[in-house]
Amino acid sequence: MSLIKKVVFIAKDDSINELKSLLETMIEASRAEEGCELYNIYQIKDKLNTFVVIESWESEEALKGHQNSSHYMYYKSNYEQYTADKYSNELVSLG
């Protein structure tokens, strides 16, 4: 069963471009990982300081592999300086 997550980032007002750049570094590297089914990042059109990551992993093991990757470690050690708030939810498919 797939593991689907939604992660929301609210950038600090003076760090929108920096957070956007950092998040963009995650897209291709994450999509190339074994077990990645989906990895998309969106910027809210009328709230440019808000980014939403939707990711799907084929298993908990695949997600753990992602969380141990070098690009994830880089993101993890840098995002807080640009972020005013961050929260995540695990999603369950209804269909």
C-alpha cells in the first residue's frame, strides 16, 4: 500500500525565493529514487509564501530511504532558516 504525504511550508516573508529554490532541488532527485511514485511541489497562486509538497512512496521502507538520502539531508539542514511554519499530513485514498 502506498504512503502518501502532504507537506505544507510557509516561507518567511523575506525568504520566499530561497525556500522555493531549496524545495526545487528536491524534485528530480526525489523522483529518481527507488520507490518514489509521485513527487510534486506546488506554490499557492494567491499566497506565494506557501508551498505544498505531495509525495507518494511505495512503502515505508522507500520513504525511509528517501529520508536518508543526501539531498534530503541537505534540505533538512537548511529549510528552517527560510520557513515560518511547516506541517504535514498522511493522506488516505478514498478510491
